[in-house]
Amino acid sequence: MENTLPSPDAPARPFRVAVIGAGISGLAAAWQIRRLRPEAELAVFEQQHSVGGVLGTVRENGFQVERSADNFITTLPWGVQLCRELALEDQLVTTHPDHRRAFVVWRGRLHPLPDGFLMMAPTRLWPLATTPLLSPLGKVRAAMEFFIPPRRDDNDESLAHFARRRLGREVYERLVEPLVSAVYGADMERLSVLATLSRFREMERNYGSLIRAMRVQMAQRRRAGTSRDGHSRESGARYSMFVTLQQGLQELVDRLAQHLPPGALRLGVGVTTIRRENDHWVLTLTDGHQFVGDAVVVATPAYAAAPLLCELDGRLAEELAAITYTGSVILAVAYRREAVGHPLHGSGCVIPRIEGSPLLAVSFSSQKYPHLAPKGYVLLRVFAGGARHPELVSLEDTQLVPLLRKEVERLLRIEGQPVQHWLFRWSQAMPQYEVNHGDRLRRIAERLAAWPGLALAGNAYRGVGIPHCIQSGRQAAVRALGLPVEDQQTSSSAF
């Protein structure tokens, strides 16, 4: 790596780009740079000794265990599109069609989530009217949503406030809160509805009611012939819309890394500062060298990006540092099938805060994707921590594993010891999109406008899922290269 700036009389050299961070966002940015400027000299710096960030797959004794996310949604095109470009499309696997039902824990028992309830709105009223998850008064209050006047202003509000305002306390506590917590691991009283589930505010604004909006949308789908009977037979997450890779999501990040130019990937090398000198970007590296280039994509968590940029732009660094994070733990545990008393006729369950459980959710991994466990065995993934129980992330293994096992074994009527378990800890892995997060993003964009050739990518900005991270990296590459962003509406990050 170069240690000095090029002199004015030096011969012309290739356009040089640095990507900081080799998680899925950084690797997607590097992939896009290679596609748009194949002649550019590319360097990807990753302070860890492996690629992928939180993404990764463990294969052991016939089990295939994901270290964090285990699939991604296809209603956003960016994940499938990248798999297609990497010649991985034929390895995509959909969820098992017989196990696409989600459950909610209520009073220690699993109850099916009402058919057609999608995160925060029902597509069908009868399942909501007959579910044991709600009291008669709770059902009446939910039905009154049809008549609640809409909020017309564009001001942000917490997701908890929005859900209670539209659907009432019971629907919020017993349905909305556990479903959203399983995705974001957030404090619902602080989570921004506009930054996470803005489409429901749009439904309210455009139709006056979530129920009315869902009815109109379902009627449109029936007319379009997209549903045979006009009803959604799935609940919770749209599991038929989720896919994974046959050999695990490690395959995605490994394939991206394999397409980097020889020598471009610098594992075990971090960046300590970024500064601007003589129209060049100068990166100080942890190995004592410098990188001098023409463009930089910072694809680290926001809290890691802030100290890199504080010398360059203090206000930008302050905005990044203000984005808070929560941690989580995932216990993957395998049992013999006969040890599990619950029929597991679904893809998993979510646990409301009011249950007082340390668990956020349990994924029936080998029911969703049977190839993840040998025949005769069950693979479960137990999620805990988040804003509800941040202390669990630092709990000793000898305390944490028995605690989580006890809860899941009680819920699913499991007897006997597991055959194997894997524990993954993620400290500060999930950014919290707090109320007015959109205002912060606008201020960040204003600061970045003063620094052409500098871009940000990652899950801290406009989406936490794998497709969002991929698109964030790609759009950051476009900005860093000084090219026009083709579609700002579908861009997950204009940074």
C-alpha cells in the first residue's frame, strides 16, 4: 500500500477505490464497483479475519446452522438479483409449503397467528374474530379500527403508539409487538414507524383505515388472479416469499469474495482514520500503512464509522454515533424428533413481552428447511436479548444456555437432553431506527453532499434485511464513483 500522496508530476494511475468492511454490504459495494468500473484498482479492508460480518454458516454432524439471518425475502428484488448475477439462483431453496404457519405464545402455550394477519394489519376479519389470542373487548376494539379517524400529518411516531392508536392495546401487545420485536429486537416505544413499516402509515393516509386498505388490496389481487380463493392462508412473516441457499448463506459472501481481484481483500487490516488531502482520500491502516485513493465506501456499523470520520467531519460523525444498537444471542439446538412433544406444524413462534419470557422468538429451522438437519432430528434456533433483555448478551454460557433451553423445552414440551447446541452472540448488531430516524438520515445526506467520492453503506440506514444491505452497498458504490442514482425511490441508501 502507498504511504505517500502522488506527486503532481507522477504518471497517471488507475482510479482507486477503498471499501471499508467486508460484510454483505461492503462485499455488495465491491461487486458493484467491479461491474461499473472494472478497470479500477479496488481494496477491501476488513479488520476481522473472515468475510461476511454476522452472516455465516456452520456445518457439523449433518446439521447446517446459520449464525444470524437464515433466509431473505423475495418481495424485494435485490437478494435474488445478486444470486442470479453470481450464478447462485439454482441453489435457492424455498420454505417447506406444509410449514408456513407462525405461532404466538400466550399464557405459556402456542396459538396460531390469525390467518392473514401481516405484521400490523388483518387481511381477513374472521380469523381475528375467532382467535383465542384476543378477548372479546380486544376484538371489538380491533374492529373499530375501520372507524378511527386517520392521522393526516407527516410527523413520525413510535410503532407502539401507531399500533395502539389504530388497533388497540390488546392487538399491539399480543400480536404486533412480538412480531416486530422478532425482526428488529427494538424498544417499540422508541421505534420509528416511518423508518420501519411506513407502508401502514401510507395505508392510513390513503384509505383512512388499515382494514379498509387491506380489503381494497385483497380485492385488487383477486381481480389480478394472484390468489385462487382471495384469501391469504399464511400468517405473520410471508414465509412462501422467503428463500435461502442450499449450502447456506455463507455461500453468498464467499462467492462475492471470490470475485474480488487478486490481492484486493485485506483481512485483518482495519482503518483508523479517513481524511481528505489534495483531492485524494487518505486512509490510515492498522498495519501502519496508508491507502491513497479516489473514492471510499464505509460499510461498517455506524458506531464504527463515526470515529473514522470525526477528523474529516465532526458533525457527520456525531450523527452516526447517535444511531443506537442492540445486541442479541442465538442458541441453535438440536434434538431427536421423538423428544419434542409439540407437532411443530409451522415455521416458528414469537413471544410477546407481556409473557415475561427471556425469549423473543423460536425458529423451527428444520421444519422451514428440512435439509438443515439429518432425518429424525429437529434443529431449533432460539432468539433472545434485544432491547427487552440486553443483559443476556453478556451472560456467561453456563447461565445463558440452561436459561434458554429451559424456556424452549417448556414451550415445545421437549424431554431429554439435546444432541448438540451452538451459541452465537452479537453485540451491537441491530441498529435501532428511533422516532425521527428519517430526519437524521437527511442530515447525514446533507453532510455527505460536501464530500464527493465518500459513501456510507450498511443496515444502520434504510433497512436491516439482507436485500436492503445488498442494495445499500450497491447504491453506495454508485455514489462513491460519482455516477447518477437511477432510482431514488427504490434505493435503500443514497449514501
